[in-house]
Amino acid sequence: MLMAFDKKKLTSYPKSPGVYLMKDKKDNILYVGKAKNLRSRIKQYFSTRDERATLSFLIPQIEDIETIVVTSEKEALLLENTLIKKHKPKYNILLKDDKTFISLQITDDKWPMIKLVRYKKRPEKDKSHYFGPYTNARAARQTLDLISYLFPLRQCSDIEFENRSRPCILYDIKRCLAPCVEKCTHEKYMDYVEKVEKLLKGKDKQVLKELEKKMHEASEKLLFEEADSYKQLIHQIKHVTQVQHVDNQKAKECDVLAIYRHLSTVVIAQLLYRNFKLVGSNHFTFSNIASEDTDLLASFLLQHYPEHESAKEIIIPINLPNKKQIEEILTKSAKKKISITYPKRGEKKKLLLLAKKNAKAIFDQEKDQRSHREKILLELQEKLLLTRFPRHIDCFDISHIAQTFPVGAKISFINGLKDRSKVRFFKVKTKEMGDCPALRHVLKRHFIRLKEENHFPDLLMIDGAKAQLNAALDVLKELDIASVDVIAITKEKALHTKGLTKEKVYIPEKKDPIEFSSHSPLLFFLQKVRDEAHRVAISFHRKTREKKTIKTTLIDIPGIGPTKSKKLLQAFKSIQNLKKAKRQDLENLAFLTKKDIKNILSYIQSFK
């Protein structure tokens, strides 16, 4: 193995505790590590016994190794963590500073609502109730969907709530009590809120007992419809709670960590147990990692937990020599006692095996792009302040040339992928000129049908600017649909050319457009959806225009009016096929007279 580093320097390093920084010939920091004995630790990297895959890439690049001596292992831990965050070395694990945890929040309002929120640490002054964390976004959404289905709490924003004068469609389908227009008492509404809290705390048996009591009371009062609704609710809760939670009586409140390593790739899996139930999981994937498992795990603990809420106990898969020091650091950061446990047997050991199984499964799943698409959609929800996860996106575009032959098209993306079965075309039948009247016409037709089917998209996306956004909002308001988010996206100077052109994304209740980096994956996704809608609309417009032009041409033939021209096109499929027609082909068409056939043949002859 060729290397730039002079091995003679190895004997010159101190035997004290400290931190070492490996650098390349350009003085870039490649790796930061800590050691109880710096000289001994650095020598290990150049030993033939160390067979870590990443070292074959790291060692040849090392030009120099700088050391910083400290007085204790605890200081070395803290300094290493600080330097990794500062220099972001290529071969260290580095957790991105993002909002990993997702919780369900019951807001601190007169009429509370339940929604998904993301946080690092829960706000100290916030009086809202939080449940979770659900680090698996899908699990969090499924839980929210379940709660929304079982308990008819409000789903609209505060602004919508304050300005409503009549119930929206959610009230009609019994998915909301319509507190906005006082269709229910505050007492009844808060009773539902209390049941939601109990259910999220795992007190499903208590909720079921209360519901069964109310069911019997309603039955005794001969309120059979109300009793039946309680019966259905009880059945649904029993079904969900049987499959939703994984109980473990040894895991009251703990995080379980596992490491799966394959060559230079490492996956850390995290299982979260709260109130004896597995409430969520999370994973972190790293590439080109040079750290040993003990250093890697210590670095993860020090990077992750000071930034995020921790359980009282963290169960780890390997024993750490500096476990006590890490406990002290995390306890101080969390302002509560944090214990780190390394079990060798028993139920907690089984939890580690389950976490390890999850880590391997996650590694295998990473090859699939589903997790990437879900992350894009979740970040999109955050960036655009959407109230709903945009699993189902409908995008509309209007196409015309100088207001002639206006048409509309709709495409759908489900879970980040185009659903070809949901493409729809619209011929604009309004006499008003302009994009906005055409858009209103198309949207109203479409959403009236969706209202009948009671099936709406999560996000309505319009190819246009602020005017088109307002047109879409007007239609939804007119139809009393409050459960759809709306955005509009337009290119610089309305150009639909490929490349890094500036984009403007407009959202309701915000005057200025939202800006994206020109290299943002979120922007690329929005462009992909919008451009597909534009492509489909233009294609449909071209076909419509061609048919109209052909019909106009055929109408010029004596004796051939709109009806016969339409039938001719249906018979021959295109004007080109008609030009190749023989007398016998025309005589086979019952709707043509002998005079019509003569005139059509003359028309065909004129092209030869």
C-alpha cells in the first residue's frame, strides 16, 4: 500500500488522551478520532491486522496527523464531537442537522386539532400535548389517519376555522363535528379530545370501557343509531390496537440501538419504546466510515441525543469504554438522568436482536427509492406549509394558442410516482376568455365529480402564478371543500424550457412566492410534476386543434357538414387515410349519397 505519511513519525506522538486529525496533502481533514493513548491508537491504523474496508481508501491519502492533548477521556469525547461538526470529515459519521423526530400534537386551543409536527426538542413554553416520537413518517401518518377517521375533530387551519360561515364537506360525511359553526357543544368536542389523548397514551382499554358504557346507555334510551355508531367505533379501535403496538414489559421507556455494517456502509437502527410499546423506529445510513464500532456508536450518541429528545434508557449493542462519561454528557444536556445499558442476556438482549434485524432489513431496502421519495414528500410538506402529507398530488394545466381551442389536462402523482390511470382531459366550454376563467371551469367540473365520489387529492397543484392560485382557491371555497392544500408554480417569464430557470411557488395566505435553491431536490420534483402536466396539456391541445382544423377542411367540401365530417373522421381515423380512400371505401359508408362520394373523390383528386 503506497502512502504519503511517514511512519517514522509514529513514535513521536504523545501517550496522553486526546484527539487526532488526519489530513491530506492539501491540509484537508479526512478523519477525526479520540484516544485514551494517542500514540497507541494512531499506530493501529498502520497495522496489518486492521482489515476495515475503508482504511484502504483512507490510509494512502494521509499526509499528516495532528494531535490535540486533553486532560481526560471526557474532554476528548467533547472535543472530537466539536471538531467533527466543525470540519465535517469525509470518513467520520456526521448526522445532518435536520428535524428527525415526528410527533402528533394536540394543540392548546379552545377547539384543539391534532396534527403532525417535527421537532428536535419539544418547546418548553408550549402547552400543547405531544405524542410520539414517530420517527417512521409512515407510521405517524397512519396513526393520524386513524385518529381522524375515529374521532371527528377539526382539520382546518385557524384562519379557515375563524372565517367559516357554514360547515364544509367533512361535516356532511361525519368526519368533523363542525365546531367552527357551533354544530356541537364544547363539552362533547373535548370528550373526543380526551379519548384521543388516552388512545395515544396506550390507554385503549380505558377508552373502550368508556365507549362500551356510552353504547349501553344509548341503547337503553332507544337511541339505536347512536349505539350502533359506538359499536362500530369500538370494533375499529379493537382491530387497530391489536396490530398497531408491539408490547414489551421490559421496555417502559427506552431507545434501542443496533449497528449493521457492510464494507464501508453502516446502518444504525433505532427502536423507540414508550409506555411498554414500540411506537416508532428510525435509521441512519453512512458511507465511507473509517471508525470502529465503539467510536462510531460513541460519536452517534454525542451527535444525536443532545439535539433530540431522549428516553431515560438507551440500550446499546456493544460495551463502550467511555460509557460513564457519555452518560454524564447526555444527562447534563437532557436535564434528566440518562442511563446507557449494554445487556448480555434476557429480554433487553432480545430487543437488541430485533433492532439488529431491523438494521439489516433497512440496508436491504435502501436499494429501493421509496424511502427517498417519501423523504422528498415529507420535506415538501414542511417547506410549503402544507396541512396534509402530499401522498396524492393532482396537477392541472390549461393550454391554448391565442385563446383558441382552449383545453385542460390533469395528471396525478401517488407516493411520488405518476399514476397514468388518473390522467384526465377537459375541453373548455366557457365563453369567458383567459387562463383563469378556463381554469375555474375545469376545476369546478372536476371537483364536483370528486365531491360526489368523496375522494380528494391531498395537494392541488396549478401551473400558474398568484392569479391561478386564487382562482383554484375560489372554486374550492365555492364547493365547500376544505381538505385540499393548494399551490401554484410558474417558470421565469412562463418559459417551459429545461434547465436551471428561476421558479416561483405560491401558497395561500402568503404574498411573496417561496424560493428554492436551483439544485433543490424538492424543486426538481415540483418541476417534474408541473412539466408532465404541461406536456400532457400541450399534446391534448395539439390533437384537438388538428381535429378541428381537419373538420373545417372537410366542411369546405360541398354537401359535407359537421355531422358527416365527424363520421368520416371516425371511419378513416385521419385525413391522410381519407386521401387514400377508393370509391368502394366510400360506397361502403351508408351515410354518404352518390353526390357526396363524387364531391369527396374530387377533393381527394385535388391532392394528387
